[in-house]
Amino acid sequence: MKLTTLLLSFFALISCSSHKFAKESVFVDDVDEYFNPALKVNVWTYMNFYPYQDGGETGVKLNEFYAQDIDVLKKIGLKSRGAKVLFSAIPNSSPQYHLLAVLHQKKLPKTEGFEKKEVGKDQHYLQKDFELGRLDIRQVLIPFEKGKKMLSLVYYISSEEHLNCKFCKLDYLAKINAINLQDTQQKIYRNNWKIAENISEKAMDSEISVPSIIQDVKGKVYLKLFAEYETETGINYFHILDSKHKEEKIKLKLLPNRYFLEYQDEKFKTIHRDTIHIKS
């Protein structure tokens, strides 16, 4: 009897700990979006999310869990089969909730007991609440690609730490990601990020010539574009240059201004800087 119990416990542990993190994940400073070129998926986050630093207590982890993640996934019954963990994150400012993003591609989660939330005319998501000790947990499911795939957003926090506005941070992320994933005009994966002013009528067709030194770099290269303002600079555009075939030209829209370009390798080491002027 004891042997049977031990075996059942062992298989339960294996089942819960077999969640695999996705490969090719990209998350960088200054950009409120997760990218995965291999899985062709984007996930919006917040600006107070930063890449995890070894030994830190906050940040976006792309290949390992935080201490309570496995217990939470077990509580909500989220299975590992057909799923890839995209990231596990804690923001760098209060409230310091936990957020996990999981992509389901094959065996989709069951939706019994989930509440449907409409977002505009054609978008929606599903949500369900759980409790684990003092933790409040909410799982959001966002179906996309005609219901063939789902994105899980799993939020958890100590109940006393979000009394002012329960689940507000998750509610917003659920809405913008549902719009992003279910928008019929936005089905294609994006390898770039831009601020709103770059899509205004005043923005001009522009082009960045990628230098040959970048073409020779092995692995992905991250390009950040910073605009010059009166007393400071601010990020304006981000672009992932593919590890196998890097573009020679990048077409985009920019307002007239001076811009500072910074190219980084996959370890965020700056490998090249440049400046461009966009004239009206």
C-alpha cells in the first residue's frame, strides 16, 4: 500500500514538474511585449516588467519557475501536454503579483466553469478564479487561430496585497492580448514594437540600413531606436533581427527627429551604435 502511494505521488510530481519552457523566447528592457519567433506569438505585458537577473526577486524568467509556480499550476489543473511555458514574471513595482503565460497548441484546456468576458465586438476571453491558502489565483484563457490554440495567463497574489483593485492588472492584459490575438487584421506575428506616434499621419516612411558588422553576428540581434527629446531620450522602436537571415534594410515610419540606434546581442551586450536623422 505504501509503495502504491509513493508511486502515485512520484507520478503526480513528475506530471506537475514536466512543464517545459519555450525556446527562442525574447524579452528585453524598455519594451512591454514578449516575442517568440519560433512559435510566432506575441504577448503584451507592462513597462514595469524587466528581464530577470540572476539572484533577483523580480523579473521575467524565460527558462525557470518562481518557487510557488508549480503549486499554482497544479491547483488550477493546467496540464503540460501540448503546452509551452512562455514566461514567469513578477513586476518590479507594487503590487508584486506573479504572472505566467502558457501557450496551448495541441491538447487545449477544458473550459467548463470559466466565465466568458466580451471585449468589443469580435473578441473575448474566459476566466476562472481559484484559491490556494492565502493566494488569490485567476486563470485567463484566450482562444485564437479559430480556436486551434489558446494562451493561458495565470495570475496569483496574496489576497491582502490587491484589495484596492482585485485582478485589475490582469483584466487589462487579458483585454489587450485578446484583441491582439483575435484581431482578424493582425494575424501575422510581429518581430518589432513601436510607440503610437509612429503610426500617426505625421510619421514618414523611413529606412534603416543594417551595417555589415551586424550581418556577420551569430544568433539574434536586437535593435533599439531611441528618439531625442528636449532633455532626454526615449525608446521609440524595437526590432528582432533573425539569427539565420538578417534583413539588410528595415522599413518603418518615424517622425522627423534625431534617433540613436543600439544593436545588442542575445546577452544584451551592445555591439554597435549609430545615429540617423529624419528630416521633414
